[in-house]
Amino acid sequence: MSTSIRCFEEAISAMTVQGSPVSSQYVFYMHMISQCRVVFDEKLPVPAAIHFDYDHYVLTINPLEKILKESSEITEGDVKQSSIPGFGGFSLLHRVGVLKHEMLHIVFKHPFRSKQLQKRYGNEYKHKIFGIAADCALNQQINRKHLPEKAVYPDTLSIVMKMEIPVGLTAEEYYEILHKACKNDKDKQKALSNFFSLDNHNSWDKSKGDEIIASGMVKRIISKAFEATQKSRGDTPSTYSSWLEMLTRKAQVDWKKMLRHIIGNKRVNAKPTFFRPNRRNPEASYLKGKIKDRIYDLLVVADVSGSVSNEELMYGLNEIHQICKMTSSTVKLIQVDTEACSPEDITKNTKRIDRKACGGTILRPALKKAKERHLIYDAIVVITDGQIDDEDIQAFEATGKKVVWVITSNVDLGLFKRDRMIGTYLRIEENKHIKNT
């Protein structure tokens, strides 16, 4: 294997070494690759593939020059054997193009968007079609000379499908076009099934872990790659800011306004800053003013019963993370189904929160656990899908604390509309992606 992986080493060298004709364009993607785990597998049925593994991305390379595989093309009842180029079978220029192709799959979170589309279409979902659609979207950001001639582009798809395929659409929009075209047309189905693709994207099914964690990981990967590229005087992608925007999930609630309303202001850690005037001498621009952090003593109770999906839970916890980022607060989190887990500290630097249960639904044990641990808090934030009984509501009322109910599903809010309660209703929405992906 050590000899055969030279094809990969040569590609990385071409992306890195100053003086290489492609280094300035590709050094950014080399820095992305350096943050992935690289695996070589001669049994991989495609030249390259990526998948997410809990807290990192894996780039798998088949370094062979040719990969034997069974073709889907059937003639007179016989399945033909055919070969496609392995990573080592591409020219150096095409190898760096393939590596950029795989990194763009990471940037645009295609493994997770595939799962979202599968939920939407159910049994009608076609994984191969989405793979081709995703390739068509991202390949438009790669120099055509740096990919094989048969690579997926709108014009090559137009020829194969015998219909006009527009440019500049998202992967989902291309999928919609191809899905409709193939639905009742066997000729188009066959044409698309035989279409050349750099990777079959089956590796995406191996992805494990939460999408929010994966988004945070991608954001860190491209941020570090950006910083390293600037230091090495390479070219950074013009779409860099759009990528960061796509990967930043913003809070749905104005927590600053809400927490001030239910708790009031608690300021600590005064810091000098020129961006605010000095209160005693506002005309003296050379004197620094002060800015103070706000802290809030919060208890967060997270419903981790079986009726709450991972997506709903992480969506709610993202709101809590926004509180930590906005303030200097450390919040106490207690996960609960029918039993309460031990409290854990959540800060703005917390990168991962693991789900600890998935049983029935009784939230009041969390209050008992907080009392046993002598936790001090001014207010309670409860993340739940709303499928709880009145006894739980009464238990939280009895604390005498203000309660923010973060409801993550479409339920009747009548149960939560109490005089002392503040009902916050969050609806899970489909992710919106940047138009050019």
C-alpha cells in the first residue's frame, strides 16, 4: 500500500508547495484535508468518499489505478463487468480536483442533507439521484479542466437527460428536476443510472453523529483552513463568508430581552472599551468607557423521553448554547425522561452534549435532583415537545421561579398558558441552504 498511496501524496504536494501551478488555488482545501482522518481502502468501489464519524470527518481514498465493479447496464440478461478509474488512475490535475470535490461535500453537509431529503420523500427517495444532483451543484465551483470530462455539470446532464438543466441551483433543486423527469420515464431512468459519477455517495450512510455537531465541526474546519491559507499566502474561496453564514445556526428567541424581563440585569466583569464613551467624561474621546457582561443563574431541564427526536432536542439545546455565548453564564443542564440524570455545566465553549436517556416522560424528577444537589437558579428553561401532563406543570409552578417553556413540536399550547409562565414556542424548520450549493 505504501507505494500505491504516492498518488495521494503527489496531489497533496501539488496543493501545498509554492510554485506548483495549482497550489494557490488549492492550499485552502489541503488545510481542510489535514483536519480529516485519511484512510486508504482498495475495496472502496469509488476513487474517493467522505463520511462524518461523531466528531470528525473521514476521507477514504482508493489509490488503485482501476477499480473493477459490476455495471448496472444489462444486455441480454447478463450483468457486465466494467472498470472505472481509481484515484491513482487520474491525472495529477484531476486528483486535486477530486479532493476539492470531496471537501465541498463536507462544506455543504451533503450527507446530512441527503437524510433530510429522504425524510421528505420517504420510499420515493432515490439516493443515486441526489448524489448526481449534489455533484452537479458543487462541481460548478470547480474548474472544469480539473475534473474528468464526464464529470457532472448542468450541460452534461442536459445531454444525457435530453432536457434543459439550468445552472446555479441547489442540490435539492436539481434533485427535484431529476426526480420528476425520471418518475414515469424509463429511458431517462436508465440514462441516469448509467451516468458517470466520481463517487456513489453510499459512504454517506456510514455517517454517525448529530447534524448540529457536524455543522460546528465544519465551521471550525473551514475557519482554521482560512487562517492557515492566509498565512501561506494562498487564495481563499470567494464564497467563504457564505459558507460561514450557512453553517451558523442563529437563535430563534431574543434571549437578551427575555432574560432581562424575567430576571432583570445582573452585571459583572466590567471591561474597558473605546467603543463606549466614559460616563463621567463623555466628551473625552481618549478615555475608555466600560462594558459589563451579564450573568443569569439558569437551570435547564431537557426532556429526553422517547417522543423527543434528536433533532428537536439539539434544536432546543442550541437555544441554550446561544444564551451561554451571549452572556458569561454557565447554565446547569439536567436531562430527564422518567428519571433525572446528574447535572452538567454548559458554557459557550461546550462543543458536544450527549443524550443520556430515551424513555418515558416525567419531568418533575429533575426538580428533585436540583434540590438534592443544592443548585441555585433564578429561572428555569424547559426544553420539551410538550407531551407532558398537568402534574409536571404544577411541579414547576410550585418552585415559585419563572419558567420558560421551549416547545419543540406543534402541540396545543393551552396547557402552558399560566399567569406566571412565559410560553416560548419553537417550531422545527427545514434547514435553508445557500443558493449556490
